[in-house]
Amino acid sequence: MSSSSGVRLLTVTTRVSGRRAPLLRVSPGVNLAQRRRLHLAPPFLLDDYTPRYQLLTEVDVAKKRSLAYAHLRNCNLCPRLCGVNRYETTGMCLIGENVKVNVIAPHFGEVVIQFHDSDTDGQVSASEPCIQGHNGSGSVFFSGCNLRCTFCQNHDIAHQRNGFDLTPEELGEWYLKLQHVGNVHNINLVTPEHVVPQVVLSILHARTLGLEVPIVYNTSAFDSLASLELLDGLVDIYMPDFKVWTQKASRRLLKADDYAAAARESVRAMHAQVGDLCFTADGIAKKGLLVRHLVMPGQEDEAREIVRFIAENVSRDTFVNVMEQYRPDAHVGKPTRRRAKRKDDGAEEAEKDARGDVRYAEINRAVTTDEVTAVRKAAEAVGLWRFCDPPGHDGFAI
């Protein structure tokens, strides 16, 4: 049997207690060991899946469209609560009524193949095998951000506003190009929390054009409950990157005093909407919550509290990606800024310059294997057991 994606599929029929079991469509390249590695067993195994946005009524669609336009006129959908009219000006994110996009392309882990003309050769970004699959994840990298992470791993995208402008309707049409030309498994919206109204409008537009793949909301977790309520029924997979736990760390490293509290609240709301991560039998994730955490130098205590919170307040069945690809970037490791010297601090500044001090020195190195292992063990110790591990087999990384 062949599928519309060009991947040959087999129909598998089994019998349970003398009854005919539901049919599963299984790619021959996905063996039993691979499925076991992804824990593809009830209740995490889906026979088939229909994206949530296809189940909306026309009344739901009209309400969401109206709310999206209203929020653009009084922007309060992220915890910054700027309250600006984005048809006239911008807030913290520096993005107005249209989105600015840096890259739109199928994403295969560490390599991005671009569809559009750009001076950018590609972006490095982590990817989960169950999201990228064999055809890639249809990734949309938005410019701008509502955080100011000192270590931002995509600083040229988030804070230099590189890219091209798209209306919500044009953005929705790109989703269709990714689906039909790229043959991707999903639409992966990367750092979208500052453009939620435009994202909502783009999904609703793409829905009328024939979009059929799941929507992945790939966020820093700095979302508001109002924002997530607007997204409810449109997003299939929430993929928050839970960065830090304490207010002290969020203030210093993210420049957002209330990040940790907002992240805790938003991750719980995401899980309430979509539940634990579920897959079809080919190992491709279709719905649910996948929590990321980027391990940073010397921040194991932050990570321990994050995984404890997930296990105790979200679900021990939460799918977790403990990421180890941190590298010093953005402001980390840059020379310490010279302050305007007062009469009584000139000696202090001179001493700093003599020592060659750099900014955010505590995270100015790569993470060690021991640090990554410590976070993984902490997650296992609190009962988490579903992890995004590298595939232990040849072939597709799913």
C-alpha cells in the first residue's frame, strides 16, 4: 500500500481476545525495537490523527478571528503586557501587525534547507526525531522575541530582526507550500509567543486552503494563559523550552523577573489542553506536550527543580528532551561594559579591565557530560521516564 506522502506503508492486522483489532499503518522502515524505544504503547499510540483545528466549528473560528484582531489593537497576549496598538507601534518584541520571518523550510535536525532568497546560509537548531521524522518538520523561524536571553542561541534571528515581512494570510499560504512541496510532517512555529494573534489568523486561513498536518508550538514558555486560551483548538503539539526556575536566574539571564512563574503556569495549561505526547505507529508525534530543557553550565540546581515540577505538577508521563548543545553566544563572554566612572569607582573599573573580565562568566563555557548526566538522573529520580534519546538504529531518526 502506498501513501500520499510517497512512503510505502503496510497494513497490519492483529487480533486481541478473539476480536479484530484496529488497523495500524506501519512504515516498513520502522521496526519493533524503534517503536519500543519511543514507548509506542497505549495510551500513547494513535491509530490515526486529525489535527485539532479541523474540528473547530465556524462559530469557534469566528470567535478566534475576532479575538486575534482585538489583541493586535491592544497587545496583552504575553506576560510583558505592553498594551500597544500593533497597527501603529511595537512593544518589547519590536514586531508590528505583520510577522517577520527569518527562515521557512523543512527542518532535519542540525541542517535547514531554505526555500527563500536570503543572505542567511542556515540556522543551527535542535530537533526532536519524533518531530522531524523522515520528511522533516516544516519550520517557521520568527524574528523578534519577548525575552532578552543573554545566552540566546539564535541571537541573529531573535534580536537583530533579520528576515522578511509576511501578512497572516501570506504566512498561512507558506504552510501549504511546506505541506505540498516539502511534504513535511507538521508545521513547526519557532518562538511564536510574541506573534500569537498573527499565528492564529494564519492557521485559520490555511485551514480553509486545505492544511492537514499538525501544528507544533515551539515556545520559550514565556506565554500567558490568555494566549494559550486563544491557541486552544489550533495547536496539536506544545513544545516549551523551560529555561530556568528561580526569579534570580530569570532576572539575570533572561531579563524577565516573572519568567519562572509564567513558565510554570503555561506548561500546566499546555498539558491540560493536549495531554501527554502521543505517536502514530511510525514514531511521528501527533499531539501532546514535549518539554525541552537546555542544560547550562553550573545551573543543575535550576534543572532539578524544573524536572521535579514537571513530574509532580504536570505528568510523570511527560516526554522530555534534556538538551546538551549549549554554547556561549550573544552577550556571554563579551568584554565587561565600561560604566561611566565616578570618582570612587575608577580603581574598581581599572582592576576589572586588568583582569580581562567578561560578561556572564559563570556560563561562558560549554556544558560537561557530568552536568548533562546529572540533569538526566535527576529527571529519572523524580519519576520521569519518557526521554528524547538519539536513535539506537540505522535509518531514519524517528
